Amino acid sequence: MTKKLTKYMYEGLGFPIELHNVEMILINGEYAPKIDIRSIANKVIIDLVLLNTKLTGNQVKFIRSYFSLSLREFSKIVNESHTAVRKWENFNNKSTNMDPNIEARIRVYIYDKLCIKNKNDKLKFYDQYHAIAQIVSQKNTKIRPIELVI
């Protein structure tokens, strides 16, 4: 016997995810969601790149475990100590106090690993990323108009 739920809160990845139109199946007298956890994890990891809020500790832990990285391996990626990574993860479902540049680095890491398909894409992405990094690091505050040729 099955039924559908229009909304279902799934917390199997360590933080709440709202799923829609979830098929529920009857197992031993109780309804359980019929979901593909790997498929959900693959969608969630991409969504974390552009998530409109700061990352939580559980999301950082999910990212690290998704890529099968130890604390030390992950700490090298973000250029922080493994104790700092553990501290962020201990925030659980609260936002971490990590530097925004480190959080950006984590999001770029996800994008690089999962969204860039070939060497040409990678080169274009890094060219754009480095150009942006140079722009935001400049101290020039002079405002200039945007030039468009129409």
C-alpha cells in the first residue's frame, strides 16, 4: 500500500530538506518514504553552491563526507586547521562563524568538482574567478559608468 505526501521533511543528510510529492510505502505497519538517498544527496550538494544563507555546521560536514574527505584533507582545501573544520561542524544546524572567503572557497570547490565537465570549462571558470578576485581585492573606489555598445 502506498500514499503520496505533498511535503516531507527529510533529515537523513544531517540537516532538514523539504521534499515534495514523496511516495510513502507501508513497511511493517508504518509508512516510510520511498526515496533515492544518493539522488537527493547529488541534488543537495549542487544546491549548496548557491544557497542563499550561510552554511551550517551539518552542511559543512555533509560536504566533507560527500567528497569522502578526512578533516585534514578538507582543511587543506580551505587552508585552515582541521580543528577549525571540526569547530565549524560542531555548530550543527546553526551557521558557522567561518570567514566569508573560506565559505566561498568551499562553494567554488563543489562547483569545480561537480559542474565543470572538461578542461576548457575549467580554464574559462578559473580565468573568470581570478578576474573577479582581482577586482574585489582592489582598493579603487572610483565609480565609473558601465559601457554598452548597442
